[in-house]
Amino acid sequence: MDHSRAPLLEALADYHRLGRYGFTPPGHRQGRGTDARVLEVIGRDAFGSDVLANAGLDDRLSRHGYLARAEALMADAVRAETAFFSTCGSSLSVKAAMMAVAGGHDGGLLVPRDSHKSIVAGLIFSGVQPHWITPRWDAEQHFSHPPSPQQVRNAWEEHPDAAGALIVTPSPYGTCADIAAIADLCHERGKPLIVDEAWGAHLPFHEDLPTWAMDAGADVCVVSVHKMGAGFEQGSVFHLQGDLVDPIRLSECADLLMTTSPNVLIYAAMDGWRRQMVEHGHELLGEALRVAEHARRQLEEIPGIAVLDDELLGVEASHDLDRLQVLMDLAGTGASGYQAADWLRQHRRLDMGLADHRRLLATLSLGDDKGTIDTLVDGIRAWREQLTEPTPARIALPSPADLQLESAMLPRDAFFGPVETVPADNAVGRIAAEQLTPYPPGVPVVVPGEVIDRAVVDYLRTGLDAGMNVPDAADARLRTIRVVARA
């Protein structure tokens, strides 16, 4: 295929060149109706390219097939059979994949318990029964690794009638599962593997990055182009191969969830990024990996900061690591990641990808260079130098056993059934009716349908006091929790 072409971008250029005008949404009319104060901040060009996909960029019947051609080019670029674009993020894409594989299936779906909240949302939407795969916990660092092949094998032996399996890799920390071995386990049973690879859009384009899910045998793979690629926020693609997942069903499930007014800017940016990666991706990512190694060496020299690398790999840890995710352990400084992130934003105008009770994550990309890394290192060094007597974050960290909550109801039934709001202390022993999710990384500590224990309540409440963000709680301060009403 001719990867020098970008059908959506070319169509948008033609739209401008021909001076098209639509008596259709969007009502701002390419910025003509937009307040000048808005244009001053966002820019007229953004509004000028915000046009309808059909009866706008393409005709009302999509006769030119711009989107279909762009999706075909994307699939070819990453060695998949089919690709679907989404302008609603991988949160939508993974739900569509789950529904296509397990919707209406009584056997449920194998799902790692450290999944992103969007996967739990998919369980709530679909009513699918999750069969949780316990993650591999590092009890000392309070850190989870993707499941091992043996854990997936055990889950299949316990739930042989499940419709398929889902794993999340890379994790938000850059740690990766052994996808090939897990795919083999699924295929031995004639069952599909879904990979939520939201953090892995760049993986197909350089051999020094972790293995791309399609190359490792996954059946469906979801990526977020905006995370590790060069697309706009919400740009996502799900890729498909093999005959274990019906492409028509997958497309129909996506259509159930997708907006009928997709943003052409998001589509076009994904199209252009694919062309960039095919033509220059290997070179750009090779340089990004060199920049990341430079960052790791520089940050390691700052007292009290350990850049995690080999510690994350091994038999009892992860299979591989994306080294563009630079994860710093701050335990040696006595401060929390929350404190460091807040200081860097306030004093150095730097926003960090993830912060928790003892870690800080710098997510690097092909857009970074020595200049941005120097800014990062200088900022971290300045934070460390002003840190005289840090007040340690007093968070009641639960044991791995305390985090393994009992599942008493389907997530869907607990979420949509009768609920009541009770004081947090009184929620212990009750069935949760809401998700409670430290964000980032966005992995729920409590899923609807699980029995809440004391350790989790103490963890979340002390975490909030220390700077944790739990944005999906009905009560932002967790003074109260929504639970399933008693009959």
C-alpha cells in the first residue's frame, strides 16, 4: 500500500482548497460564529478543520471512502488485518471489544483485577461476568505487575467456559505481559485474547520496544494514539486479526457506543501519524529511546531518587518494559509522588504523567529531546534540593490480601440496583455500588459488586489526605460511600 498517502488529511486539505461551506453542524461555521476571545486562545485553524465527517469531509454516502482507506492503511502499517478508528478514546474501544467477545455469553470473561476503570465500565454496560485474574503484587512497593501465563492458565482451568480473556499491557508504568504465551493459552482453547494496549501505539515501529500485540498473536488490540503517538486526545484504534472475533460484530458493538458526530481533527491526526511512523518512525523512536536513556542516567544521579528498571523485570515481575516510561522511586527522599508532582507544577510548570504514594512517572515520547530532558532533570533536582524535612505521606497501605475483595454481585447489578449512601466507616462489610479509583493510574480499588473491607477504606481516606485523587467517588472526600441497599 502507498503509505505516502494520508486520505483523511488530503480530503481535509481539499475541503479548504475548494472553499466548501456547510449548512450543517457544527454551528460555529468554521469559526465564523466563534467568539473572538475563544479564537484568540484556541486558534481559528482548529475551528476551520472541525467539519462533519459525512456531508462535509466526504459526501453524504461516504462515496470517496476516505475513512475506510485510512483504516486500511493503518492496519497494513501495524501488520493487522483490520483497523477501526475511534474518536472516543480507548475507553470506548475496549468496551466494544469486550462486548463483541463476551456480550450475551454466559461464560463471562477472564479479566485481570488491576484493569483500568474503563474495563470495569465495560462490565457494567454489558453485564458480563468477570472472572478476575489476580495480579502479581510487589507487597513492599505496593505495585502490581501484569499477570503471568501461569496465572492465565490457572484462570482458564477454573473457568473453561469463559468467552475469552483480556489483559492490560503495557501497564501505565510501562511494564508488559508475555502476550505470546498468553495468546497461545487462549488459542489452545479456541478462545480469543483482547489486549488493552492503550499505552502501546508506538510498539509496532521499533524492535527495541516491547512486542506489539498483533505480532504476539492477540486477536483484538486497542491502542490510544494520543498516549504514546502523536494524535489528539481521544484518538484510538482497535486492530483485529484471525477468525476468533467477528469483525462485523466488533464494528456493530463500536457503533452502539460511538458518537454519530466523530471529530475529523482526531481522525486526520491519526491518519497523519500513521504516515509519519511508516516513513520515519524507526528513526524517531530510536532517538526517543536514546533520549530516555540519557534521562535515566541523569535522574539516577539525584540523591534519594531511584529510576526503576531491572527491578521491574523477572520471573516474579514483568516480562518486558517500555523504557520511554521513566518511573522514579522517591522513597529515599522521604516525600511522596503527590508532593513532588504538586511542587513541579507550581514552581517549574511541569506536569508529570503519574504520581502515587512513593513514585513519579515521566512519560517520554518522540516529541522529547535533550532540551526537554534537561528541563525535567533540572526541575527534579531543584525539587530535591529544596526538600529539607519532608513530611512523609501517612497512607495506610493495605496488604495484597486486603486488596483482594470478595465479589458478591455482578458489577452491573450492583451499579444499577437499589443503592444507599452510608458513612464510610459503615460501608465496611457492605457491597459497593460505585467504583473508587485512584487516578492515575485509573485502576479501581473497589469495583461495584465487591465487599468493602476496612483496609481499603483506610487506604483511600488516608490517601486522599495525602494528595491522592479519587475522581469517580460520589463523595469527593469519601466521608460517605454508595453501597447496595439492603432488602
